[in-house]
Amino acid sequence: MTKNLKFINKMKCKLCEEKFDTLYRIPRNLICGHTFCEQCLKIYTKNEEINCPKCMKISQSQNLPICYAIYEMLEYDNSHKKNDICLYHSLEKTQFFCKEDNINICLICYLFDHRDHSVVSVKENNFVEETKNEFYHKMRVLKEKCDYMYLLKNEIEKCEEFIEKMNEKQIKKLDSIHENIINDKKEKVENYEKQIELNFLLQKDNLNRILNKDEYKQKTIEIYSSQINELLKNFRKISFVLNKEYFLIK
């Protein structure tokens, strides 16, 4: 296990070159078998699918399995760090943290194996780790909130687009109804005007007929009057002649 821990402490995500951990950069397996940290895989996620950055094989982004071969070793390493027991000298407590090997060490380890390495106290390293974990946690929460806000923004934009389309549709429908009403009224007015014009023509025709009849009557009366006058003249002439002859005979 000690050799495995040395190996796992040097394991990094091949994308971001950051070391795996059990909180933020959790190692996760794709369907093709390649392992990357959780944060990098989120960047490569599109439409709930991930194209493996190495072989381009497609995996579903939901419920990606943890790489327990790495994760369990990280947990084991973390438990030893909390117990303050040196991995190589079981009777010694850890006092230092080697940055190069990413492991807690005791004084013996420091003196014999890590003197030339970058080393800090365990307390200082624990403070840094706690601060780092707290920062990662806040970043994760912030990321989730940003993702939620992004989804919310997309939903709002979709709603606005839907409302705009509905408004355009309703406006077109109202315009169509208005145009139909206007056309209907216009058609009724035109029909009414035609009917009035037709009635006027009919009345005019009837009036002309009546006037023509009266004119015919007038002409007939004039003809008869002329004939009567002519008869009267003839009658007067005859009457004059008869009277004249009568006086002569007498």
C-alpha cells in the first residue's frame, strides 16, 4: 500500500495537470476506460454527452462512475494524514509535509529521504488544505448556482421567445379579423349601394314609363281636340251654307 500511495500521490488529471482528490477533482471513468477529474469532464460535457478527449468515444455525462482504484487510495492516504502516523515509521508521528511527494512524513523521513525537498509543517499544510477544500467547496456551490442561473436564463429566454411568437401570432390573428370585418363591411356597403342604385334605376324607369304614358295621353287628347275643332269648323261651314240657302229659299 505504501508503494501505491507513492504512486497515487503523483497521479494527476491528464487534462488540467492537477492532482486528484476526494472532494473537488474526483477521478471519474468514461465508458472507454479513460479517467479524468470531475471538473474537466464538466467542461467537455455538451448536451449531456462527453467526447473522450483522448479517444473521442462518446459517454453519457450522467452518473459517471468513480475510479475507485484511485479514489480508495486517496481516502486511505487522507485517513493516515488525519491519524498523524508515519507510513514508513509506524512509531513516529508525522510532523512535516513533503510538497514534492505530496505526503506527510516524520522527522526520520525528513532527515534521511526528504532533506532536499520542499517541506512545510503538517499544521501549515493542513491549514492550506482546509482553506483549499473550503475554497473548492465554495467554488462548487458557486458553479452549481451559476449553472442554475444559466439554465434559468435559458428558460427565461425561451419563455420570452415563446411570448413574442404568441404576441406576433395574436397580432396577425387580430389583423386578419380586423381585415375580415372591414372587408365584410365594405362588401355590405357595396351591396347596399348597388341595391340603392338598382332601386333608383327601377324607380326612374317606372317614372319614365308613367311620364311616357302621360305624354301619349296628352298627344292623343291633342289629336282628338284637333279633330273635334276641325269637325266644328266643318259643322259651322255647313251650318252657314244651310242657313244661307234657307234664307234664299224663303
